Amino acid sequence: MLILCSGWAVALASPFVVVLDARQRAELAQLAVSRTAPAGRVARARAFLAASDGVSNAAIARSLNRHVDTVRAWRKRFAAEGTAALAERPRPLGRPRFDPEQRLKVIAAATAVPPGPDTAWSHRLLAEHLAELGISASQIGRILSGADLKPHLVRGWLTRPADPEFFDKAADVCTLYRTCPPNAIVLSIDEKTGITARSRKHPDWPGGPGQRPRREFEYVRHGTVSITAALNVHTGQVLTETIRRNDSDTFIRFLRLLDSSIPAGQDVHLVMDNGSSHTSRKTRAWLAAHRRFHVRHTPKHASWLNQVEIFFSTLTRRVLRRGQFTSRDDLAEKIDKFVLAYDQTDAKPYRWTYDGTPLKAA
């Protein structure tokens, strides 16, 4: 501050003196030369160092290209807060551009069915629909974000009828998984249909340091392959068979294969879903005639309880997802080779740790 005294301009010292100890000075000196710290923090660090050396507010303001009132405010904050004054203070928000009634109209429209042929709202479509409000698409996006609304997303949901046997069936299946009955084998059975045999029009480019492998976008379809698989729950070994059709006759043929492969006198417990080939009259008649086969069906809409689905996931990740197959026979042969190698080296019981918490509210 300057005052006139007998024609002379005299500078008065600031009442807010900046005094630094060794630790504070070292911290500020390091921050003042930083090239990565926020510019505001760097400027304040330089101002505090200069103020501690006795430099006036006006000189500090000129060196930092800031208004002198800003430097005074920084000095006052440091005197009250110490190095905490380096932090940015929250800035006051401006007044809302749109009143609550207008925001509610946006939310009401976003939660209603779109007019015309559109089946989902976009920000642009909402802005056009609410043109009388004069709200831009970007502002609508901010309003919906503040209300945690995402009209472009949908979550799948199954409204299943209450099944009084759901938990009993699930518990029965899980009991088999945990404990194998004496002199028995537990098999989890299902089909994986429509596996596409396809190859790329051009070969892949191998990856390198900092570069992922490149894959040609276009591909050629060579037909599809379907398989039936039986997973031995307590050893992890798998038996698969390529099938042409997914019907009762095909499934019974697979059951005959199991019957001939499993030693006589050993009970066979099957876990399978409610697919038509598993519950048809022919299948039920065959099972009734072969008393050593005992069937547990997973509850309706709960095929995820079938452990062979985990093996199908393994097959997809390790063979199918990135594989290239020149024909149906090539695909079937590679699946067979993988299963044989898997049974010899990788097969072991799955550690199924899902605790079923979401089911408690079902």
C-alpha cells in the first residue's frame, strides 16, 4: 500500500507477514519449479516465497502477471492457513439456467416412450421433441446425467412365474456337485449349437512391442458345427460328440454312448436343462428303461446351474473366439483335439464359489 507523506510516496508493509520454516520453504521451492503441478499452485508457491523474502505485493503481482488484489488475498490466506492455501478454493456455481419445472419436463420425456418409429431416446431427439423449451442436446445430457438417467441403455430382465420348487431343485443339483453318491458318476450335459466355422480373407498380422496383433475384418463362412458334451463334475474330464441335429434321437444316441462307456453297475446321475430333446417322450422312455440313469433337471430359466456351461466358456475363449477354420470338418477336428488334450492335461473339478446371494431375493 502507498500513502503520500509530505509529497513522498511511502510503501507500508502488509499486515499479513509470510514466515516460512525450513520444511515449508523446501516444499514451496520444489513446487515453484515444477512443470507438472497445476499452474495455480505453482504461481501461489512463487508468490509465498517472494513474500517471505520481503518482496512487495505490487512487485509480486507484476512478476506473476496477476492483479495486486489477488496477491493480497493469497498472502492473507497463507497467514491463516499456511501451505494449505496452495489449494484451489471451490468456485461458486452460476445460477441454474433452467428452472425445476423445465428439468422435470426433460426427465418426464426421457422416461416415456419416444414418438414415431424411434424406439430409444437420444439427446438430439429429446432436444427436438422439447424444442419449445429451447434446451440444447448437450444441456439435456447434463440434466439427465444429474438425474442418473441413461435412456439409451436397457437391462435385460426375465419376469418368471414363481416356482415353488426352484430352491429345492437348485439345492439338489448343488448337493450333487458337492458330494458324489457312492459307486456313481455325476455328469453335466448340454449342447452347444451353431458354432460357426469361419476363416479370414487375409492372414493375421503378428503383434509386436506396443502393437496388438491385427486381424482382417472380412471373413468367409463355411457352415456351422454343433456338439453335445458331458462333463464329469468330480474329475473335470469331458466327452463330446459332433451332432447334425439337436433332437431326441440324437440325444438318445449320446446317452447310449455314455451307457457303453461307463462301467456296468455304476450309477449315472445326469444334470441337464429342460430342453425339448432332454424332456421329450422318447428320452423319458429311454431313461425309464435304463434304471441306473438318474436325472436332475435344472430349474426353469436356470441353465447357468449346469456346470458344463463353464467348459463351453473355456472352449470359446481358448479355441473358438480367435480360431480360423477352413471347413466344418476342420472346426470339428480342432474341437476334438482340444477336448482330448484338455482331458489329459487340464481337466480338474471346477471351483464353483458362487454363493447365490441375488437368489435370496428371488
